[in-house]
Amino acid sequence: MSQPAETQGYGFNHTMIRVKDPKPSLEFYQNVLGMSLIREKKYETFTLYFLGYDRGGDSLKESHIMEREAILELTHNHGTETDENFQGYASGNTEPGRGFGHIAITVPNIQEACERFERLNVPFKKRLTDGKMKEIAFILDPDGYWVEIIQKGLRL
């Protein structure tokens, strides 16, 4: 099916997920997955963190956030990090109401990436050796969101 003429130029800009505590989430996405913090925008009751991969040049300048594709927006509602009764956010992968499933990150060498995740004590949902699909892995971020790890160039 061809793209309608009226949608020429449309692009996928970002996905937003809510996080309980921005500190471990930023640590995970920046230091485990290598994303750069592009912009932090504070409001009275919440803060937004926009992350993405720096591919050189001026691609991470704040003025270009809404022009880029594949941005991850973390939304932190103030106070959840210290609320002992806070139950966390639904990852989308549990009942009731399965919905959102995961984000996916490509890596140059999936075996090396998974070995690094092991060394960093990142929790796995699915290791390369688990199940029938031996070419992908799933790790968990600090809020339990699934992150699929895929080898660049993989043909499913």
C-alpha cells in the first residue's frame, strides 16, 4: 500500500513512558544504553526528559528535538520517587490490559551487548538462550519496561 500524498513528510518523533524516579531511569538510558539527554523541561508537577542517540553534528540541539525521529521521552510526576505507597506504572506486559509492549534498540554485536548487560547486572526478561527466538534479547529498565535488543542488520 502506498502512502497517501497528504502524509508525505510525516515522521515518527517520540514515545513517552512514565518513570517513578528519574535518577535510575536516566542512569539506565544514558549509561547502560548510551543515549544522550537532549533536553530536560521542568513544570510545576512533572519533568520531561528527552533522550536520543547522538549521531554527530548539531543533531542534539534543543531546537531540533521536534524535527528528529526516535526520541524517548521520560515523564516523571513529582513525588512518586518518595511515595512509599506508589505501586509503579503498568509496563503494558501484564494483566489486566496488556497494551504497550516494548521499545527496541539495535546494537552492532548482540552477544557483546548482552555480556555487558550481564556485567552491569541489568535484569533480563529474555536472554539470547531463552525460548525459540535466539537472535533477540529483552532487558528491563528500572520501571520494568521491556527493552528489546536486536543485532543491526537482523532480518526477521
